[in-house]
Amino acid sequence: MGKTRLAGEVARRASEAGTAVLWGSGHDAEGHTPYGAFAEALDGWLAEHTAAERAGVGAEYPQLASFLPSLGRAGEARGRSPEEERDRLFRASTMLLADLATRCPVLVVLDDLHAADTGSFQLLSHLARRSRDRGTALRFLVTYREEEVPEGDARRAAVTALLRQRLAVREEVARLGERDCLAVARDAVAGDGVAGDGVAGDGVAGDAVAGAPDGDWARRAWELSLGNPLFAVELARGLAEDPGGAGTGRAPEGVRELVAGRLARLDPDARRVVEALSVAGGEAALSELLDVAAHGLRPPLAGHSAAEALERAVAASIVEEREVVVAGRPEEGLAFRHPLVRLTCYERLSAARRRGLHAAFARAVAHRRPDAVDTLASHYTRADDPRAADYLRRAAERAAGLYANDTADRYYRDLVARLDVDAARARLAHAHVLRRMGDYERAVEVLRLALAEFERRGEHDDTVHTAALLAETLGKTSAPAAARRVLREHPVTPDTAPAPAASHHLARSLVLCVRGRYAAGAEATRQALAAARRVPGTAGEGLIARAYALRAANLGLAGRFDRAREAGDRALPPAEAYGDPTLLGSVLSTLRENARRAGRLHEALETGSRALALAEHSGDPTAAAFERANLAELRLLLGEPEPARALAEQAVTGAEPYDAWCFPYALTTLARVRAHLGGTAEATALLDRAEKVAAAHGDRQAEHEGRTARAELALHARRPEEALRALEGHRADAPVLAAWAELLCGRPADGLRLARAEATRARRTGERLAEIEARLALATCLSRLTRTTEGARELARAESQARTLPYPAGTRRATWARQLLPPPDEKTAPPPPR
């Protein structure tokens, strides 16, 4: 009938057919516990096993102890970054479920996933991909209310991606028609069936409904419920008990009024117990609820009195007895039969009463499960207890450690809002989470506040470090001038410690790189290396790796590929020693570009795929979009336009919501793909957007990519003058394109000069693709100057290099160029092939 009822029926039939069914749900009340839906599903499954069997699972998959209480206390993640911990957790979850699926088919039901954290969605996506790729007998059934997840939310994007990749099939649970709504209402009131999202009939005789005029009763239930089976059940019960009390209000208000009426008919003790349960959320362990009743209610309610009050609440169909999983163990519990009942009950409490009940639940939870930091943070915060700060910090660090970014973000926001914490350090930690989420604008705001506080306190090293992080973040938005100003205002002094000094020089190198001052950027990395080598331990290794990676990027963009290749190779060992997947992904991105320039395209593709996997695992959407754009370029060079198109479209889709540093690169790549496939008008429109975004960001390299792509488009359209205008003032940065444009304008001697100089430079630095492209232009220019023998020799050399690498795009252009020898009679040559 409702989604949970349908999922339950599917699970029942699957279980009868021999499938292992794991059931987990999303919950709002205790906050978004990291990977909470999966934790509940796996803990529920483990609870069915003996202690010895659980110990065996814990020994085989120790990584899961960080979010499965039933496996015991997790060890400290010494030397491992949050990204690495998350990667280990994902791999362990995959292996555990794959192992279970070798014994029997497995169905994981995730109910109300809209109430779960983003981490649960990311883990679902990871498991779905691995299950498909490996043919595992593992399936998922997810229930989810789309209207509960706002537009732009990462959870909604995750569902969209699953559908787009054909990893999921969408089944809408339609609203009920009037006839079905009447049937649901009759079943609920008569107690003959179960309706809604697991809401059972309450056993009330159906005489009231049977005696009411069928049309009037149906119309009222239908109009107020709007066909929602969950609302129809509650409306039907309320109408049966008080046919005149429903009114004709809109559905949410009308249903709340009915729920409030049902609560008012409870006796005082039963209502007090129900109110206490509403503070716990949708469900609670019986032991904890009884603790609160005995020690948190005034007057206390204990022993037989508490038990009898609970029985009366159950008899009234407000709550039901249900087994719940607490800290990995099944326990007797109580739960609301309808979430709207819980919401209405909670909203009716006064602020003072809510605080008192939250404080009582915090005491009960702290006594029975002191490691439940998410639950304790939630209750202490709502109780306005000073201990909230410590638990919010612990919950935020735990969520960040599991790479549950959205949950960590929420905890840090709650934490810095309190007046009794070191807000500057909390904001600094918060900014790291926001940067991983790709939310650079908010990260800038948070870092500015932290910087101001560190300055006010006179903490020099923290000020320099925070200013460096702020400048880096500004460099990834449209504010490079502001980034330079921040660094100037907070310089390194002789008293600055090595670590913040290294961070300052790294930020300066990044900002210089964005501005196109590559030689100065490379010099800044030399200063960063000098400071980083004085930082002991893994922290120093991380700084050294970042310095070499930035050095490689600056040198490569400056055309000094030989030195860039050496720096890139030297970045990898310290990055691997540091163990941070985000840093390692950045280094692999540099190595991917080095491999591409050297003509090792398949190696570049493999390295780029590894960098993309790390970006996806770290949860950084902007890094993932950038890697997809680069992989699309590689697919084009390998002569694979359709995979290139898919990757480029994914890159634009991933980058556009953030309008961050990677967006113009993604747009330019998609423009190149569209041009290759013949979509000239579409490519032009994409380049217009890319150039505007790059100019707004002040990113010189992104502007260069846009210029060269526009020149390529003009050449393919046989408009060499337009290509030269696109490159005006920057011909030295794109000598091969300028050479083709000069040739097509009837000036082969000028083209010859440009192509020969570039071929010499590329050969000296080891840039094989650039050398091949330059020799093809050189050969054609020689041909147009009737120097046929020289032209044929250069063409043969380029053709041989392209076949040896291999470089399919270069081979196609060499075949075309061969058709020009001996030179035709026309004054201009046709444009090169795409």
C-alpha cells in the first residue's frame, strides 16, 4: 500500500525464497549518523549471529568496527587520513557483502533513505557499481521520498547518477485513487489489514464508518489525505472516533489536528511516556525509555506504573512494540506507528519540557552507550547542556574521519554556533570539510572568520597557516586578486614555523599558477620545499609531495617539460608515504599530464582513471569533474569520441553546480568533443560560456585552453584569419595552431618558422605529442614551399612516431598530410582533420 509496506512484502517473499535480507532505515531524530542506514542493516544482520560469529566478522573486517558497534571498539586510525579510512570502509563493506552473496543471494533494503546522510548514498553507489562490475548476487531495494530532499542536495544527485548509469530502476508508488483510499480507510478502522508505511489497523470496530454516508466519508478522507495512504490511515481513524472533528483544512494541518486529538484522549501517564518517546525520535530501546520515565519525568513513572502506561499507549495505536538494534544488539523497544504522530507530539511540548526530556535521554544514553556520540551530541545540544560542545566536536571529527562530509558540515555548524568552544579551530576543521565538498564559497566565509579570530589572539603561526588556506580557496574561486592580498597581508617572517611557512609558499605558487606566472610559481615551490624539509614526520612528507606536484604543474605549463617530469616523479613517493588520497589523486593528476605530453596515452589513461577513483572516494566533486574532463581529452586523442562525449558531459554536469575552478575546463573539453562530432554551433556556444567563466575566475590557463579550442574550431571551419585573431597576443603559446593558420592564409614561410621552432623545442623536452603535431605542420609548410623531399622526410618521421607511441589522432593527421605530397596546385591547403 505505502512504500514501506511494499518493501516489507518484497523482503518477506525474498526471504522465503532463500535470500538473505538486510534491513536498514534512515532516521532524522538523532541526526544523520555517518552511513547510518547501512550501519543499521549490517548491525541488524550481525545481531542474528552468535558472539563468536560476530567476533569472526570483526577479525576479518576490522575496518567496519568504526561504524558497527556490534564488532567492538574500533582501533585508532594512526597515520591514516579520513579519505583513506573511508576507502578502507568501502572496500570492507564490499567484501563482506560479496562474501555473503557467495553463499546465497542478498537483498539489502534501505527504507526512508531520504532521511539518511550523504555517506549512505555514496556507499550505495559504490556497492551498486561493484556489484554490477563483478556480477555479485547482491541487490538493493530503496524507499525514498524525493520531496524530502531539496534540489541541489548531493543525495538527490547520487540518485540521479544511479539512474543515469542504469544502476537503478525507478518505481513510483502512486497516490491512491478515491476507491483505493476508501478501502485503505475501512481496513484501518476495522482492524482487518495493515496500511500505510507499516501502520497497523488499531482494532477499532468499523461500525462508525459503516454507519456514515459512504460518499461523505470517502470524500472527507480522500480530500484531506490527497491519496497518501499514510495520511489516509490516520484520517480514517480520527474520523471514526470523532466524525465531526476533522474539519476541511489542508492535508498537513488537518492530519496534525487529528493526531493532536488522539493524543489528547490518552491518560496523563500514557501521554507523558509518549512525549518522552517523541524526544528520542521514531523509536527507542525499552530500557532507555524506562530510564527516562523513572528519572526524567516529574513526578517519576517507574515499575508497574510505567509498564501500564506503555500498554495503554500501545492499545491506543499510538506506539507499538518493536525490536530495535542498539549498539549492534537486538533489544526490545517502542516505536511510533506513524511519523506524523511523533512530530505532532514533539511540537506540542514547551521549550522547557523539551530541554528537560533531552537532558534525561542524554543521561540514559551516556550511562548505557557512552560511545554513541551522534545521539549524545543531538540530545545535549537540544538540552542546551555545556557538554554539547565536546560531543559535537567528537561527532564532527568522527563524521569527517568517515568522510561523511555533509554530516560533519552540520555538526561543525552547530559547534561554532556555541559560545563555549574554540571557534577558530573548529572553523578551520570545518573549512577542510567544505573544501572536500567543493563548497569553496562557504569555505572562504568560514576561513575569514577563523583568520580574524587568530589575528585578534595574536597567534602568528595559525594566522599564517589559515591565511594560506584562505588564499588557496580564493584561488579556486573567482578571486585571485583577493588571494594575493591575503598572502601579502600575512607574510612569512623569520619567526614563522616551517609548516605554516611551507603552506604560505604553496598557496603563493598556486595563485601565481592561476595567474599564468609559471616561472614565479615554480620559484615559490622551491621556497616551499626548503620549509617543508624542516617539518618532521608524515606532515612533512605531505608538504613535500604538494610542493613537487605544484612545481611539476608550473614547469609543465611554462614549457619546461623535462624538468616538470622530474618534479612529478619526485612527488609520488612522499605522497604515497603521506597516505592522503586527496593529495595522491592530485599527484596522479600531474603524472597523468606528464604521461600525456610524453605520448604514453594508455599509461595516462590508467593514471587518470586512478586519480578519478580517488577523487570520487574523497567526495570532491570538482576534482572528479576535472579528472573526467582530462580523461575525455585522452579518449579523443585515442580516437574514441563516444567515450569522450560521455566523460565530457559528466564533467560539465559535475562542475556546473559549483561554478568552481574546474568548470571552464569542463566546458572547453565538451566543446572540443562536440566539434569533433560535427556540432560546430554547439561547440561555439560552449566556448563562449567557458571564456566568460575563465575570465571571471582570472584563470589564465583556462583562458588559454578556451583560446586554443576556438582557434582549432576556426581552422576546421576554414577560417584561418579568425584563428589568428583568437590567438592574437598569444601565438607563442600555441605555435602549431599559429603555423597552420599562417599556412592556410597563404604564408607558408611564416608557418615553417613557427613549426620548426616548436618541433625543436618539443624534441628537446621530450614532449612527443607536441613534436608530432609540429612536424606535421612543418612537413606541410615545406611541401607548400616546393621543398618536397624535406617535407616527405619530416612527414615520414612524424608518421613513424605516431604509429610507435601509438597516437591515433596523429596517425590520422599524418595520413591526411601525405595526401598533400607532392603539393597540389591550390594556394591553400584544406584544414587538418578532427
